[in-house]
Amino acid sequence: MDLYPWFLFLHILFAVMFFFAHGASLAVAFRLPVERDPKAREALLAITGITIAPMFGGFFGMGVFGVALGVIDSSWKQGWWWLSIILMLGVFVWMMWYSRKFYSPIRKALGVMYISGFANENPASRIYAGREEVDRLIALTNPRLLIWVSFIITALVLYLMTFKPF
Ligand code: HEM
């Protein structure tokens, strides 16, 4: 049985799952600076808590089958394959850092559960830091930067996978 088309199918399916799920974070990032009510802000940030499991699952599946494809057709010997993996992992790590650096302090100031470090769950304190502080923290986020960096890198990876230039 030729596993290649099945692995390709699963690689693409998991990629679709990842992008479907993470679209919610994109909407949250753009809506957060517009909302003023702390309860609405809290509800928005809870959305990314729902989509995090399919997002991680999609990314993991996409990676596993991408590596399996590279082993089957020996593309692991080519530069485009390694560069694609490095770029995707780079965005992933940058995003995790960005989430901890900019979104966790907003959750903390709202008094809800937030993640610090790799995956430390800090329980909700229910202590609201006040409107001005939360406004200040939200103003530090830059959803346009997130979109541009991720879009350019995703486009580059797609180019590398399609044209296999080196
Ligand atoms: C290839 C593209 C992308 C990858 C691999 C990626 C990956 C990630 C990862 C791993 C996290 C950390 C999740 C966590 O542990 O908290 C994250 C968070 C986040 N991402 Fe992305 N992302 C991508 C594209 C985007 C785009 C285009 C946006 C648009 C604005 C975006 C917005 C966000 C936001 C707002 C968070 C923080 C969510 C929160 O803490 O509630 N991401 N991303």
C-alpha cells in the first residue's frame, strides 16, 4: 500500500484544522481593543481557551505527517524541507512567547486564569486591576504585526513546499 497520498491527505487536513481553529484567536485579537466592558473582554479571551486544543492538535498532526512525508520521499535531504520546519516552529515559538508576554498580563489584570512559563496554569484571582490598567495592557498588543509576520511566513512555507527551490 502506498502511504504517501494518505500522509499527504492527513498533512493537509491537519493544517486546515489548525488554521480553522486559530482563526478565532485572530478575531479575538482584533476585537479586544474595541471592547470596554470587563465581562465582554473576559468572554472574548475565553474563546481562545476553547480553540486551543484543536489548534495544538492540528499543528502537531500537520508536523507529524509533514515529517513522515519527508522520510518517505527523502525530501528531508533537501534544504526547502528543513527551512519550512524551522520557519513553522519559529512562528509557533514566537506566538507562544507573544501570548505569555502580552495576553497573559491582560488575563491576570482581569482576574481570570492565565498561563505563565510553558504551561503553568495560574488560577483566577477575581481581582480586577481596573479599566485604565487593562486598557494600557491591551494597547500593547499588535494584532496587525501578528497577522503580517504569520502571513508572510506561511506564504513562504507554502512557496517552499510547492516549488522546492533548493
Ligand atoms: C502559522 C501561523 C501561526 C502559528 C503557528 C500560531 C501559533 C500560535 C501559538 C502556538 C500560540 C500560543 C497558544 C498558547 O499556548 O497560548 C498562539 C497564540 C496566539 N495567536 Fe497565533 N499562530 C499563527 C498565526 C496567528 C495569526 C495570523 C494571528 C492573528 C492575529 C494569531 C493570533 C494569536 C493570538 C492573539 C494568540 C494569543 C491567544 C491567547 O493567549 O489567548 N496567530 N499562536
